[in-house]
Amino acid sequence: MSNPYIPVQAVVKDLRQETDGARPIKTFTVEIKDKKDKFKFSPGQCAMVGIPGVGESMISICSSPTQKKYMQFSIMQMGKVTSALHELDKGEMITVRGPYGKPFPIDEWKGKKILTIGGGIGQAPLRPIINYVRDNAKNYGALSIIYGARSPQDLVFLSELEGMKKDKSAKVHLTVDAEAPDWKGNVGFVPNYLMDVKPSPKNTIAITCGPPIMIKFVLQNLKKLGFEDDQIFTTLENRMKCGIGKCGKCNVGGVYVCKDGPVFSYAQFKELHPDF
Amino acid sequence: MDNYLLQKSKLTEFLTSLGDVNLIAPVAANGTTRFELIENAAKAKLDLEDYTASPKKVVFPQTETLFAFRNKGDSLDIEEGEEIAPTVVFGIRPCDAKSFVVLDPLFNKDFEDPYYKKRRDATVLIGQACAEPTNRCFCPSLGGSPGGTEGLDILMTDIGNDYFLEVLSEKGKKLMNGSAGVCAAAAAADNAKKEKALEQSLGKIKRQVDLKQMHEMLPKTFEDKMWKEVGNSCIGCGICTYNCPTCHCFDIQDEGSTYQGRRLRVWDACMYPEFTVHASGENPRHDRSTRIRNRIMHKFTFYPNNLGHISCVGCGRCIELCPVNEDLIEILNKVRAINE
């Protein structure tokens, strides 16, 4: 019988500073040490990333499963565990257990156009979709990315997104909340920018993640643009400890974000308990 | 299955005959009654009336090591939790035994919890029918009774000079293998005495609550000001959760250093703000009213919908121990009144 509380060992192969400031974000490229410990996952799933002696945090896997050698996690320095993770150097060991949660139904989206709408670090759970769709471009329609953050310095994966613009693998629409020197892109909140970009709902799946307030208005605006409930998906978070629906922390009504989420269709989202 | 008679004077002999097991039994300590591991069978007391805490900790300890670790730089040695010796819980009340049945699907469904499972598998429950239910008891409202057998392997009922022993499971039958000699065979007349004793006990239960359709009524009260009122009097001490036989929420904490230490599972309480607060400071259950509402909806709506059991056995400890006299039954009655 396997023990779901025992993590596997992994090595930090690479570190990329995504943003600076009071809450810096780093992308960790992580390789599980022992081949037999490697696990399969799908876009949208999460894993418990930890340091024994400090603790674990539930982090979305932000690499695509098409990249088989490693996993990536983009982690904002926030609490005890994420601060300890930010202290690590390349080559140091961490632990991982997972994958947890229900993934995006990405195979059901074949043949459709994909639109992601992200805010801040909320872009991290959208990145595996973006990279999966780019790696399987022949199976999907056009890929569009709407992404915003407070300032240009707070945009994560910026060089990747610029690269996609250049190689035309995606239509990339970037925005920041306020005017900033040297920023030539759009200025305005993500939900408003969505209305400016005005994507057509025709044969399109829209996936959004960001701060709760942003998600709320993006969902409203997607409905205004004519998206049906089954064309809209989001991914949520809550405090978690066990990851397997037992510790009682992440429930929204009878739904446990760790095992029943974190991915919800808009139809499911509307049925969630008003606690959220 | 078989029934036996055990002379009260032979109780210690009976417990000794159970052999080489961890014997957990009620003991009196500091004005409370607790279940503790006892070295000497003579220390077990069955005449203690009021059980402050259930023996839930036998299958779900308040603090439990998930694993010990030693970091050797390029590798990590992980040592999983301890082996569990065969254990007998003696004198557990029927409501508390039922709570194990309520907890089983939570720990066994989806991902099987190996820590709970190994303790549960190693544990035999010898119950004690309630001769004198307390004034807080309301187990019949939850389908229980002073002689309820759910979850028990053996039930003992006081019938005067003897205990009437009912063997209820294979585990119980196996345990009696070495102990049947201490007992006598029970006759039909003894069974009648037992039935009468249990009937008398049932008549002593004063409180009740109507739970019909409660799982559907609670969500309809979600926005009701009643929850604000209940939340205003609550002081968030969490004693209702720590003494609840069906509460199962936990935290996971690391102890030691990054070089060497243990990862622990510890009881946590949904009545504390830290229980759900995000690292960002956002808290989805941000005040006491939202936390109490979640606790009660979890027990009477979410848990039964997800796992098939109401997460309450009617022991009434949360009512008795609450320092500000929150009363679960009164809250549920208010929910019904709002719906009607």
C-alpha cells in the first residue's frame, strides 16, 4: 500500500527569477531523483512542494507534461515554506508529492481555439495549457493569451510570452494596471482589457486564473462576450495540508479544492457553495 | 454470535485474560474521565459516569508521526511511522464506537490513510452500554442508543451481578478465544435482563433533535442572521472540536531542523482563524460566524452528502463543555424554525 503522505526527493536543476520586489517570484525547474518516483500529470494539476523540517505548500505544476524530463513550479515568496524555497540554490534537494486535483479537460478541447486570461501569479497554472497547446498545435485552433499584472516588473514568463509573439505561436495581449516608464503595451485591468480585445466565443475555450476579484469580473465579462458556461474554466486555491481531502482545510461547502478542484468549469463554479 | 456472562468480581481476571495487548480503558484523572493505556488491569473502571473525552485518539492520535527524516545532503532517509501493537479499547461508549464507523469512510475513501487504517485494524472495541445516560446525551436522534452496537466488537451490559457480553464481530469472537473460560454461558433469562436494562436506560435520555431533511435545510439558512448571532457569542476556543468524537480536521507540522526531524500530524480545529488563512492573508472563513456555520454544515450537510454518515453521534460533549453555552441542539432547532 502506498503512503500518500510520503514525498519523493527531487533536485532543483534550474532557478529563474521571474519578478523582484517584496514578493518575488522564482520558477523552479525540478527533476525527480529516482526514475521510479516520477509521476504523470496533466495541465491544471498541483503538487506539494516541500522542505523537510520546514513544511509543504501546494503549488500548481506550471510546465507541460509534454516536457517529460522535468517539472516546473513558479513560486511567489509569501509564507514560511515559500520563503525557505526561495533560499535554495541550484542543485539543492526538495521534496514533491502528487499530482493532486482534477486537471483541465484539455483533450476534450481538441479542435477548439484556446484563450487564457491570467493575472499576476495566476498565469502559472495557465502556462501548462499554453505549452501543451503549442506542443500539440495541429490538434488545436489558434492560441490567444491575455495577461496582466500590476506593473511591467510583475509580469511572469515575460521573455517566453515575447517569444511567442515573435514566432507567432500565440497571440499575446499584455497589460499592466498603471502607466509605467518604457511600457508600450496596454494599461488597464485585465477584465477591462478583455472587453477591448473582444475575443469571439465561436469554437473557443476560455480559461482564467488570477486574484479572486479578477476572476469574478473576467467571468462576468466572458458571459457578456457571449461565452457559454461550458466554454469557461477557472482554477482556484485554498489553504491545504494533506492534499487528499482529509485534513478539512480547503473545502468550499462539500467540495474539496485539493481533490475535487482546483479546476472548475463555470457551470461547476456557479454551483459552488457561497462560502467562496 | 455468542453471548456470555461475566461476573463483576471477575472483571480484572477477564481483562488479564485478553493477553498481550495494549489495553486502553477509562481512568479517573483530575476530575475528568479519560481513556489511557493501563499497565494494570485492576485500574480499569467501569463505574465512571461521565466520559470527558472519547477514545478517538486510539485510531487518530492528537499528535502522530507521519515520518522521521534525516537529510544527508544529497539524499534523504525517510522512516515511516511506528508499528502498532494489538490494542483493546475497553469500556468505550456506544456513541463513541459509532464515531469510528463515521470516520472510516473519510480515512479510507479516495486515498487510503495508512496511519488510520493500521491503528483501526489493530484495535478491538469492547463497549459498555450506558446505564446512566447524562443529561446532555441525545444519541437516539442520531440512530444510536445506550446499547447501540454499531462499530463495536463486543458489548457489555450491566445486568446486576454480572455483565452480559454480546460478541458482535469476527474480531470480537477471536478476542474471546482466550477469555471465554472466565465467563459463563448466558441464558435466555439473562438476555431478557439485558433488554430490560437497556430499555430503562433509553427512557432516561432527555434531549432530542429532529434531523429530518436537516442536510437540505442548512444550506437554505446560509445568509440568515442567526449565524451572526451564534458567531457573536462564540469565543472560538475550539473545545467543541477537540472533544468531538467525529471531528477529524488536522494540520501537518514539521519538527526539528532541515537536517533531522519529524513530520507530524496534529489535531486542528476549524474554529480557529489560522485553520483556513492563506499565506496572502486572505481568509475564506474570516469570522466566527462563518466558521461555526461551516462546522455545523460540514457535520449535517457536507459529510453526509459526501460520505453517507451524519458526522455527529449525539454524545453532547460540545454542548456540555462549551464555555459560553452554545447548544448544538438549539442551533439545529433554529435552522428548522427558519425553514418552516
